[in-house]
Amino acid sequence: MRVPAAGGVPGSSAAASAAEEASLVERARQGDEDAFATLVRAAAPTVIAAARRITEDPALAEDASQEAFLRAYRALSRYEQRSSFTAWVRTIAVNAAIDIVRRKRPETPVSDRPARGGGEKRQEDLDLLRRALAALSPLDREIMLVRELEGVGDEVIARRLGITVTGVRVRVHRARRKLRERFKESRP
């Protein structure tokens, strides 16, 4: 199956309305490839961005996204529509990206890589941050990255992920606490 290029759903904003999405999902379940392609086009920007944040590599992010859409297509009959299609595939993409990162070991250990724009201390801090973020669950890591790096609001994150605003805030609180603990453990 070939995943179509990202673009919006024609005649709509970034994603189809819930009713339109439910209709597209039902048509896709019945074998309508155009309906699935429309779902993919609407979800692709979010899915690719999520995978890119995990892999830190555009090519690997594309691979993870392709894998996610393939897995979604194969599991479409099990999709329960408790969250949006985009949120569901984004979660699959995060897991696919993590799988790819685990399989692909860096040729050069992180500690041997030259620091970008800083000295050895900066590299140590970045390595510590990467390890601390890696210790978070994929969903918590995604929430923290989107919220803190992209400045996306809790309401938007909640809509994207199909969870409540309170759920987002609780996850942010717990993730920050875990990050603080990791930093305290690593710093004398």
C-alpha cells in the first residue's frame, strides 16, 4: 500500500470533522481506498511530526509514518473511535518510531559525537535530557515536546490526542516530576 503525500482534506481544515471522519473510517473499513487516503492526508502532518520528534531524523520519521499508516490500515477493523483517527495513528507512529530507533543503533556513541554550538558541558546536558525524556512514556514524552518546544496549548494537545485537558495537565505534572527526579539523580 502506498501512503499518499501529506496535504489537507479538500474542503476542510486540518482534519475532517468527527462525523466526516467516522464516515471515512467506515468507508475505509469497507475497502474504499480513497476514503483511507483522505484520512491519511489529514493525519500525515501530525503523524510525521510526532515520528520526527522521536527519531530526530526526517528519513526515519518518514519510515515510521509509513509503518504507522500500514499498521493502521491492517488494524482498521479494531479501531474503536474513542479518539480521533489522527490521534490513534499518531500513537501508532510514536511506537513505530521508538521501534525504529531501538533497531537502529548509532554508528558513533552519543558521548563521542561533537557538541553542536557548545562545549562538552552542553553535550552532557543534552545527553542527560535525552535520557530523561527517553525514560518517559511515549505519550508523556510527546506531550512534553509538543507543549514545551512547540508551545502548543493544553486544549489543542487534548484535542489532538483525544484526551481531556485535565488528562494533559496531569501528564505534564507527572512528567515534569519524573524529569526533575532524573536530573537530581544525575547531578551531585
